Amino acid sequence: MTRSALSKMSGAMLALCVAVLAAAPAASAASNAPASGAAKNLPELSGIWQVIGYERSIRTVDGKMPPLRPEAKKVYEQNIVARKQLKPREDLTRCVPPGTPRVLWAPFPIQIVQTARKVFWLHEYQHLIRHVYMDEPLPRLEDMDPSFMGESVGHWDGDTLVIETIGFNAKTVLDRDGMPHSDQMRVTERVRLIDGGQHLEDRVTIDDPKTFTAPWTARVVFERKPGVELKEYHCVLKYEEF
């Protein structure tokens, strides 16, 4: 069997295993619960998606620079200088997970697996997995172990999936230029199908009073990729192009 065939099988098996694991606990209750959006007349987000275009610098929906506080702006400017001078930066050289929401802009496929209890975002990039726990409250920030991806909960607002994520470790940046954030960052996403289901829009709102003077929103759009499978990914200790 070829490597290509194996990589396709691994992506499909990963998605299948995730879906099975999501349904395994409380099997009796799950037997009466819908396994997909269609069963509850909700939008069906499951499938393979890939970001349209690639922007090195994150900007607001109206194309403006996010409203950085003076101290954070200094850090941002230092990161830009360091990048131009090719100075090593941990997030680019040590295979550090890009974190949420930066991983959304990675130019690699994403597989969404939608179930009643969870919505999984399976990223080909570094094989990262986001668990979005549906209709559950967010834990208290002080009770959480900070992480690169944070912890996410979601609910439906009509045809829009609303995802809230907190619990970050502040070891990542928001874009390739080095836009900083703090461990107090709260990310709220509003995800919906557009263009007859051929595209997926994610409006990402960043609320981080330590870093920004006000909340602000960015927008990322994905294209449906039928027939594409997640492939093997190897992170190497070098500057990543993302």
C-alpha cells in the first residue's frame, strides 16, 4: 500500500474514531440524540474545509490594525523587527502549536466532525484537535490548566455555531508577524455556512483587556473540499511558512 493511501486511511480513521469516542459515554442517552446537524434540522458543518487565501498579518473585519495597548504594541513591533532579522522565535522554530485562533489561518485542510455532544475540528497542521463541548458552561478560568488551544464550548444561535474559548497560556501569537495576546484572552467565534454551503464563515472576536483597548473581530472564510483527506504532517525545527 502506498504512503498516499495510508495517509488517506489515517485521516478517515481519525475522524471515525473521534466520532465514536464522542458517542461512547452515556450510550443510552446518546441513542436518542441526533448524531449530526441534519437530525435536528441544524446546518451540517461536517466535512473537509480549507482557508481561502493566507494573510500573514491579522486585521479587523474592516482591514484595520487591532487596537493594541502601548505596551503590547512595543512587543508587536519588536517581533516584526526580529522576524525581518531572521532571529529565532519560539513559535516559528520549536514546533509550538499556533494556538486558537491562529490555527484557523493555517493553509492546511481542516476536517469538522459534528455530533450532538461535541464538534471536533481536526487540523492537518500538527494534527491538532479542538474539542468544542456543546451546550456546556465554560469552566472558571482559575480552575483551568492553561494550554495552547484553550478550552471551548459551543451552542447554536439559529443557523450559527457560537464557540467560546478561554484558558490560554500566552505562549503563542495571533499571526506570523507576532501579534501578542495574554492569558486573559477570550475568543468568541460565530461560524456559519454561506454561499449555499460551499463556504464556511468564521467571525472571530478577540476580547483581551490586557493586550487590546477594546474587543475586535476578524473574519476567515473556508472553502469546502470534497474528496480531500487529511494527510500525514511532520513538524521540523525550522521556520514554518505559516
